[in-house]
Amino acid sequence: MSTTITPAPSFELETYKPLDNAELDRRVAAVKQQLGNDLLILGHHYQQDEVIAHSDLRGDSYQLSEMAAQNTDCRNIVFCGVHFMAETADILANRPDVLEQRGHRVTVTLPDMAAGCSMADMAAIDQVENAWDELGEIIDNSDITPVTYINSAASLKRFVGEHGGIVCTSSNAEKILEWAFEQSSRVLFFPDQHLGRNTSLKMGITNDQMPVWDPYAEELGGNTEAAIQNSKVILWKGHCSVHQMFQPEHVHSFRERVEDIKIMVHPECPQEVNDLADVSGSTGKIIQEVKAAPAGTKWAIGTELHLVNRLKHEHPEQEIHFLSPVICMCATMYRVDLAHLCWSLENLANGTPVNTIEVDDETSKWSLIALQRMLDVSK
């Protein structure tokens, strides 16, 4: 394992679950006051409102980790997000140049270790390594650049770092793919097939040049040798469980029912939905589009429910709808509730941190190389 996980429940979590939000709010605020600048709470956009209310910084996964790394005062980061985000925070906040400036390591805590990411879990390191070896039997590995979405385990970031590859986010995926094609004629893109496909289609790559690699297939990811040889982008069979839910009929329904409605979706949505949207963009772009829109604008937004509801609350001058008729939230992100946050914070204050996440040095080194390539390309 590349990540050390240290659960040490000094205060029993079960004693926190019956507490009401008012009591939990009071106790969280007390710890924040006690720890002061030593503590930094990061809240991902998809978190519940009562958790976001206590966050010092709000953003997407990479943005939060980078902002945390720039904080030279904190000694403890509590990441209200999912596992791969806490790993990235540990890598960036404890990189050598930051450590030298800060003078001490930062402890990174994930309030609930069960807060994983179903998409990230769809590409395990052994599966990617096996795919790489199989591909090497058909085509030249040196002519493939691996690209991993930021929504992936540290072990996969290490893999792309070691193999001349790079990390991408949903906001810079096109730039990253352009860079990748300067290195080689092919790309292996994982773990989200939809972001890879939607971005590649914008660049003129066709679906017949994008075979999908199924890690559970017996041979060649379920593809023929000809399909692999004809490929430009080899997509991984992975997806976001939230964005996979949105369907073309949801778009058609809103267009029929609501005059002048604009459809905005995340590029993790399937191609059939992405192609019908007026706007496709990252979480950050979705937020900015709503902020910049004039009063009276009507939106149907295809992304995580908590974020859409928060936008609706913060922009009453606009008409904002959730694109799907079915409730669709990030179930793993939802695990980080106020009880888990309070439990993890009081353990920190007690000097017995729980659920700390520390990425090993070698994985951190190669992950940083892949992340730095992304930063250089994105400038």
C-alpha cells in the first residue's frame, strides 16, 4: 500500500451520532477556536451544507489541496471530501519546498475513512499495470502517454509520473491531452471514460479511435488487436456514479417544459447528454457561469445535488433546477457528516488524531512529478 492509514478512535464515534446539529456545531466551533491557525478545514463543493458551514476553504479537489499547500501556518488539515483528495492534500502540503518553508509536516485527516470515490476505485493500480503490459504486446509502450484524472488514487498518479505521463482535471483536460499528443501518438486515459471521450471529441478524435478498456475482460480489455492498433485514446471503463445518472431524456423534458431553459452539465456526463448541453464544464466553471448569468436566467444543471441546491439558494434571482428527476448525490462524499467532523476534530484537539493519511515518500515523489507537469502545461 502506498498510503499509511492510522485509525485510532480515542473518543468513540458512536457517542457523537445521537447528538443534534446545534450541539455538534457548538463543539466544532470550540475546537476551531482552540486550535486557531494550526487547523485548516477543507470543504469540497459536494459536501453537505452543515459541513461546508465550518470549512475554512471551499473548492474542488485539486484547488483545495493547492490552497492548503500555500498555507504556511496550519499543522492539521481536515479534508471534508473523499480519500483520493486527502492523499493529494498530503502530497502537496508536505512536498519538500513547502516543508522547508513551513518547517514542519502537516497532518491530514479524513473524517470518515469510508468516504471513497467509486470512480477512483474503478481503476486499481494492478489493473492499470496489467493493461500497460498487455498493450505493450500489441503496440509500443513508448508511444503511449498515460493520463490520469485527478480523481484517482495516489498509486495511479505515481504510475503516470514514472511512465512519462501526467495528471488532468476536468478544467484542463484538453490542454493536457494536447500535451500528451506532443509526447506520443496515443493516450491511455483513466479512470473516467466520459471526461476522456467528451474532451477528445472536441479535439476531432472520433469514437472509433477510442476503444474502451474493460479491466475485467479476459483479453485486451475486451478489444481486438485491430481496435488497439487503430486507437488514438484508449479509454478506461470507469465513470462517476453521480454524473452517469443523467440521461438525454432529462434534457429533452426540460426543453419541452421550460421556455428558454439552458442546460449545463459536467463533462463526466455521458456523451449523449454532453452533446445536448448548452454549457459543459468543470465544477468551477458551473459555479462561475451561474455567478455571471443575469437575473432571470433559467438553468437545468447536471451535477451533484448538494452543489445545485447551494447554487439555487445563493442565486434566488435565477431559476435553477436539478437536471435529473431522481435524487442523485455523491453517496461517499455524504458520509462525511457533522458527527464525523466533530469526532475527528475533538480527537485532534486531544492529541490523538484519527484517520490520518500519509502517502509514502516514493509515491509522493512521482505523483508530484506528474502534478508538476500538469501545472507547467496549464500555465
